[in-house]
Amino acid sequence: MIWNIVDHRKRSHYQWARVWGVAEPTWHDNSVKGATQAPRDAKAPSCKDTGPMALAEILRWAMDFPHAMTLYLYDEDPMRPAERRKRRPPPQPPAVEHRHEAAFGKPFTVYGSAGPYRPTNPCDEANDPA
């Protein structure tokens, strides 16, 4: 049975012929600040989804649960994998080598112990150029 409905439809709240629904136990909402506290029901399914179908069919489907459920309504499939959604990946910063070259005009180079950079002790008399 439906105890709560949360409408996440973005395109139009007046479109009722093609809707997706997700039903979760109402007690899942107990952690939300200001939510009415529902009794915990361990026998309730964790999450069920359906759609696309008419809003009246989704309401009938959700009312058939023998447990207190919150029905979430969507105008697109909320269970579709994220990689199929039309979202751009966040921009990645350029690699260290490219940032160094852009900042200093020359590529970033690291020399190993056999490379041209050999640290010397400035207090060593053998390093005195005079």
C-alpha cells in the first residue's frame, strides 16, 4: 500500500501516459529530517521498479504491495545505467608534464641518479670554483 508519493517528474507533472515508478519501504525515509516516522518492516522488499506505463497503472501496482511503501515517480527510467545517460564526464586537469610546459615553456624532465643533476655539498672545498 502507498503511504507516501514523491514526484520527481521534471518535464511535466501533467504527463500521465508514460511514467516510471520506484517503490521503497516507507521506513527508508525515517532518516530524512522532518519525516514522519514509519514502523520498520523487515519483510518489505528493498526496492522495486516498473515502467513505462500510465500513472493509474503505477498507482495500482504500488497499492498491491502488502507493506507500507513510498512511491517515487519519474518521467524517464531512473534505473538506467549511468553510462547510458546523457551526462558529460567532469573535465580532467592536464597532465603534470603539460602544465609545466605551459608555465615554463619547456618540458618537465626528471633525471635519475646518472643524470646531469648531481647534488654537491656547498661546504666541500673540492666544489669551490676559486
